[in-house]
Amino acid sequence: MASSAYTGTEQTKGTFSEAGAKAADMASAAASKASDAASFLGHKAEDATSALGSKMRSWGGTIRENTPRQGMFGNAGSTVADSLEHGGRYLQEHGLGGVGSDVTNLIRQNPVPAVLLGIGLGFLLARTIRS
């Protein structure tokens, strides 16, 4: 009878061991799929950012072509075109990672204005949602 109990215990341990191995395999597969999905989304976001940068540069060129060369409207059009072209080039070259690191550095260098800006934006968002 002791031999029968010992065999049952070994079978139970084996079953739990197999179940644990299967659970670990399933968790590993799920983690791998989640990582792949996150990577895919990251690449898509970077592609979209680059496309937006290209479009901004194109808009800058269009504004530059369709505004007067001189006068107040010429100066304003040139300034807007320059801003769009520079911003578009920045997005194409640096992507979301560059934007994120620049924003992080800006917040580190100016923490009080960043907190005040966050509070102000939160207040405006709350008013907009509540209305």
C-alpha cells in the first residue's frame, strides 16, 4: 500500500510539473506575441511620424510658392513655410524618440513651468469634459 501511495504522489508531482511547464510555455508565447505587437505598433508610429514630417515639409513648400515674396504677407508666409519645413525635417530625422527625449530634457531644465503648464492643461481638459 505504501508503494501505491508513493506512485500516486509521483504521478501527482508529474502532472503538476507538466501543467507548470505548459503554463510557462503559454506565458512565454503570450509575452512574445505582446512584444511583437508592441514592436509592430512602434514601427507604424515611427512610419506615421516620418510621413507627417514629409507632409509638413511639402506644405511648407506649397505655402512658400503661393505667398507673395515681399510685404507683410510675404514675411508671414515665409516664416510659416520655414517653420513647417524645419519641423517636418526634425520629425523625419528624429522621429518620436527624438521628440520624447527633447520634451524630457525641456521638462528637466524647466520643472516649475512644466508643472504649471500641466496643471493648466488639466484644468482646461476638465472644463472641456465637464461642459
